[in-house]
Amino acid sequence: MEERPYRSASGAPIALRRRQHSASCRELSVRCPRLQLRSLSAVTSAVWLAAYGLFVLSQNSMVLSAAIFVTLIGLIIYLHFVKIDQESLLVIGSLGIQVTSSYASGKESTTFIEMSQVKDVVINEAIHMQKVIYYLCILLQDPGDPQGVSEVVPLFQSSKPRLDCLVEVYKSCQEILEQRKTAPQSG
Amino acid sequence: ENSPAPLPERAIYGFALFLGSWFGFILYLIWAYVPETWLFSLGLTYWPQKYWAVALPAYLLVAVGIGYILLFGINMMSTAPLNSTHTITDNYAKKQQQKKFQEEAIPALRDIPISEVNRTFFLPEK
């Protein structure tokens, strides 16, 4: 088990942790950058200053309590639905791939893809918000066409690691996926 | 026969457009600035309202400004999202035919599948 620091596409520090559970089972987790205190206080101050400005104009004190309420509810919603703390990928050679995202409030959301549906795990480049980024994705097999791809599942969407981190994850995944071809097909 | 070289016909078209645009501009200035009573006394009564002499340029400039934002938005909307297969392949690549490999000839142009590209780029240690 090792943890190494890398950078995300926007420059924030992230960390990749690799665990090898067995010869055909690996877990790769990327820890996303933490919620910055300065951005939190900047947003809170901006909202409260705007509410105070409205209060001075309208002399209605409900504006101030509404601003406090909005800030608290907004922070809870952001931590529970938007802010992802850690994204992990569990590759089990004969079984499938499990993708887990854990949010800052503790919520975890999991997706499991069976190995027979997985065609390959590749690093793809695409245009995203006026930039070209590298991202890791799982290609799902098209049942009708052995060469075709039916769906693309992008991984690590919130942490967006850079190419050096992605190459590490790619090599780890490929070592396990190659065992599929050499192992005899059963069932 | 489609060269961009200057030709006598193009010179005539250009001069006709030049005269036409100058005529249009002088007409626009007359319509916008000359008082209505003077134009009526000449017998020319059927003009559009002078309001449009200011409104049309204003509309045009706002349309140009919105056009910048609209083009930006259309570009963003037509970019394929990260989870679409259009980032990997398209109709031409799916229907391509494999040409037979010939010795000592340059291999034919084809779309290489992304798995193969990844293996070539990222797997070799050296």
C-alpha cells in the first residue's frame, strides 16, 4: 500500500493510493483536494455582505436571517451532493470493476460493472470546457459487435488527475485485464 | 477555372458594388438628416419613419454582440460530452475496410482503435 502525491488538471494537489489485495484484485483511490477555508469564507462573506446591503436598502431584518439560513443550507447541500472527497476504483480480475465516490458528508455512491461487459480501460482525450484533458474511462462491450463500443464510462470526474497519475492507474488496470485473455474462459 | 485571380468581369462587379454602396449610403444620409418638410416639398412623400434610421443600426450592433455569445454557446453545446462514444469513433471509422498488408509497401491509412493507441503510448517501460 502506497500513497503518492500528484496534481489535478487545475493544479490542486491530489493523492493516489494503490492497494494490492491479491494477484488479481487491486484498489486505486484518488483523494480529491479538500474544501479550502479561504474559498468557504470568501463565499460566506460575499453572501452576507450582499444581504447586509439589501438590509440597509430595505430595512427588513428578515433578509439577514434569510442569508444565514441560505448559507447554512447551501453548505449542507454542497457537502452532500457536490463535494467529492475520494474516488476509488476496485478491479477484481474475474468479477468486475467497482467505482465508488465518497462525498464530503460521508455519502457513498457505488457503481459495479461486470467483467464480461468491460471491453477495455483506456486513457481518452476530449475537449472539456475550452481545454483538452486526459481522462480515464471504461469502454463497455457492444453485445452485437465484438469490435464495437456501446458506452463510455468516464472515471475520476471530480478529481481529474493529470496524465502521470492516469498512466499509473492505467498500467495497474491493464495488468489485471490482461489476465482475462490468458486465463481460460469458464462459464 | 476557379482561381481567385483578378478578371475583367470581377473588376466590373466590384465597381458596380462600389457605386451601389456609395449610392445607398448617400440615400441613407439624406433620409436620416434632411427634414421631412423639404422632402415633401420635392414631392417625395413615401419614406419609412425616421425612427428606423436609428433603430436599425442599433438592432444590428446588438445582434452582432449577441452573435458572439451565441456562437460561443453553440460551440459548447455541440462539443461531445465526456461519456459519449463520439470521442472515440464515428461512422467512417466503424465502416472502414481493412486493406490487405503488402510487403515493402507503406501500410494503408486507417483509424487505429483507441486500445491499441493506449498500449503503444503508455505501456512500454522505456
